[in-house]
Amino acid sequence: MQTLSASPAPLAFRSSRPVVAAIDIGTNSIHMAIVQVDPSLPAFDIISREKSTVRLGERDPKTGDLTEAAMDRAIAALQRCYDLALSLQVDEVIAVATSAVREAPNGRDFLRRVARDVGMKVNAIAGPEEARRIYLGVLSAMELDGKPHAIIDIGGGSTELILGDGREPLYLSSTKVGAVRLTTEFVRTDPITDMDYEALRAYARGMLERAVEELHGELVKHPLADQLTLVGTSGTAECLAAIHAADTTGYVPSPLQGCELPLAALREWVDRLRRMDIEERSTLPEMSDRRAEIILAGAVVLQEAMDLLGVDRLVVCERSLREGVIVDWMLQHQLIDDRLRFQSSVRERSVLALAKKYQVNLPSAEHVAAMALTLFDQTQGLLHNWDDNSRELLWAAAVLHQCGHHVGHDAHHKHAYYLIRHGQLLGYTETEIEVIANLARYHRKSAPKKRHEGYQALAGKRYRQMVDELSAILRLAAALDRRQIQAVRRVQCQFRPPSREFRLLLEPADRHDDCAIERWSLDCECPIFETQFSVDLVTIMEPSGC
């Protein structure tokens, strides 16, 4: 199998212990953690934490758009985060946005505003990718010892449920039940009415049932399934554990890491919280005014999840998404050992799993990917200047370019776009998934056009240029395996700048095969390549080494 390029080499940091800022733009709050990484361990120390409750998930009830006021609050908070990060001379700022931004029709416009007004790039990540990074964050703080752990992260707009035992995640999910979302929909009075409370419980349980059922389906395969532990991350779990500890011991432990919250105690607190008004809730330990508004909905989600999972207690983990973003960054730059696996490995397995799901002819797909990377490598610096990450996106698109056949042969390139776009690839940002889907979309038929919806959805001119150029390369690679029998063993590129002649020297796998179908297919696809790179393409058959 043609593998991806080597993982990127460690960056040239200012010191041997780089400083990195991770920003999590959630539905309720914006969090930042600034850490100093020690590659020799590998581990990281928290230098600073920041939190702003901005309620970015505040949406226009008619359009579903993020409101101008919410975006303004978020921009101001992100500017403060960015200024603090720069003042601490961080080596890199990594920012991710979750459910509020990925669901809003104007979410991409908001990200463009952040780039323009703050000067910071933000990647929107899909729910399963958010869950994967939460898992990495938990692994940086807890040793799971090969025993199954369910992890629940209740955010403002979504709840992530994860199953893992310290190795690769066994199950990842994201469900649209969050503390802010459910408060907006069900908590209409203060305190909540009995009718609304029962509706809130029923809705939360109904939304969680499928994810819990799927998690249980994976759990039963584990040899230690009867030893399941539930881990709770983020604000809801931490706050409920804190008020339970204060109620039973008279003080709030610091840190909360490892604190337990029994289900019986949670049920008592849910019953008390539903009868309190917001002023009474605000007097509880560790309860800010903003948290007091949404804590009941968050507590109900947690209670229903614990009931469905069949667990009687929860253990708090204070590390979550933003720490997982740091771990993921360390993995990408080879600053952590193989125990957590490299990013490229996560990406590769996810792509191959999707290819298998859609019954892609893998020998052919991998051969096309090999041809595409060969063409990429031999033209880098001559016809294009894309980097190793772009190379990985081309590889993914090449492996998946035929997945649309799962729907039907006609317009299978268009079907491929949809299947990839919604295939929940792990290890990629939403922007990267959009690029992969577009590359596969344009491996045949028409060139990219501005009126095409998916092409319009790309995050700016740079990504449209990437799709223009790399899809032209993918076209040639796909043509080189037109019969899907790996007829062309090797391809060599020769570029003559004065005449702009671009030669493809083809070596057949079988010396008796003239590869007429492949050469005909190249002739059909080469005009777009020639136009894109302003070259004249010439195909030459070389003698086979057989």
C-alpha cells in the first residue's frame, strides 16, 4: 500500500520546550489553555487558563444565524485570548470551534471575521472529531489501564459520548443535546414547571438513547465490559461534583480531578435544582450566574445518560477538548510517543474505514493514490508549491474518489462529494474535509466552477486554488488506472520550461499491454491539466522491465 508522507518534522521552536495556546470556541464559553510542552517526557504544564462566557450559541430564531451581539462578544473574547497568547510569546495558537459555529448558517462568515479582525485562524471541527480530541485530553490526565471507560462531555450545544480503554477510541459520538440548547428550548419559567421539566427529561433521554445503545454495542465486545467507569469532563460535571463535595464535606476540593459524583446524589441535586430559582442556584458553591442559568438542563442530561449507561457514579477529569487539541498538536509534530499514535495514522485509518464502508475497490484506489502522490512529488516546485499536508489531502481524495459508485455509476463523482463531506472522517478539520470532498468531486467530468455549491463552500481563494491544481493531478492519476487493473506500473514526469512541454513516461506492468485505454483516458482528461498549469502534455510509453 502507498503510505502517506512521513509525519512533519518538529518545528523550529524558540526553545526546547515550546509554548502553545489552545482555544476552544464553544456554544456557551470560550476557553483557552496556554501550556509549555516538555518533549522529553512527553507532557505539558498549564501556564495559564482563560474563560469567557459569551453565549455564542445565541441564535436568530428565524434564520438560525449566530446573532451580531453574540459574534461581537466572541470576537472581543478571542482578541483578549490572542493578545495574552502573544504576550506570553507562544510558538503557536491552535483554535477550534464546535457545535455553535458548525451548525449556524453564518458560521463560516464568523470564522472569516475572526481571521480578519483578530488575525487568528480557527478550524471548525465535526462532532466525532471533537469527541476524539476530548478523548486525547482525558488520556493526558488519566491512565485507563486497558479497562473500558465511557467519557461524557456536556457542552452548551452538544454532548459527546466516547468509549476507550487507553488505546484507540472504541466509540465516538456527538449528540445535539447541550445545556444551553436545552435551556433555551425547555426552561421557560423560573423555577421550571413540572410539565416542562418532564418534557426536558424525556427529550434528553430520547436524544441520548441511540448513542448509548451504540456505545453498549461496542462495550460488550470488550473482555472487561463489566468494569466500565464513567468519566465526566467540562463545566457541568465539574460544577455538580463541586456542589456535591461542598454539601457532604463542607469544602470544594482543588483540583477536582478524580472527584466522584454518585448517581444517587445527582438525582437528589436534580430534584433540588428544579425547585430553585436562579438566585438560589447562584448561591451554590462554584456556581456563576451564567452557569446557574443552564445547570439544570446540563444536570438532567447527565442524569439520563448515567441511567441509560447503567453506571452508579462518575469520576471527574479536568482535562478535555483544549488539552486534547494540545495532545493532537504534539502527535502531529512527533513530540509524543507511539502510545497515542500519530495524526497521520488516525487519518489513514479513518479514510480506509470509509473506503471499506462504501465498498471501494481498494487495490485500485491505493494504486491511484500512489500515482497521484508520484505526480505530486515530481511536480512540486515545478508546477505547484503545495505542502505535505496538502499531499495528505490528495491521498485521501484519491483513495475515496470512487466511493460514489456506492450510490450509483451515473454522476458518481458528485455522490463522492456528498459521502465524503458527511462521512465523519477523523483527524481532519471541516475545511480539510471540504477540500478532500471537492478533490474527489472533480476527478472527472467538468473542472471546478464558481457556481458549484461545494466549490463555493471552500474557505477562501487559497483552498479553491488547491482544489483547482490538485484535482487536475488526481484526474491524471485516475486515468492511469482506467481499467482498475494497475496496468501502469510506474510514471515519470519530465518538464521542459522553455517549451512548457510536460512529458509523462509510462511503464506498463505487462510488456505486451499497450495501455491503450489508459492513454485514451489521459487524452480525455489532459485538457484541464494543460489549462491549469499552462503546459502541453505528451504521453510516451516506456519499455516494461518485465
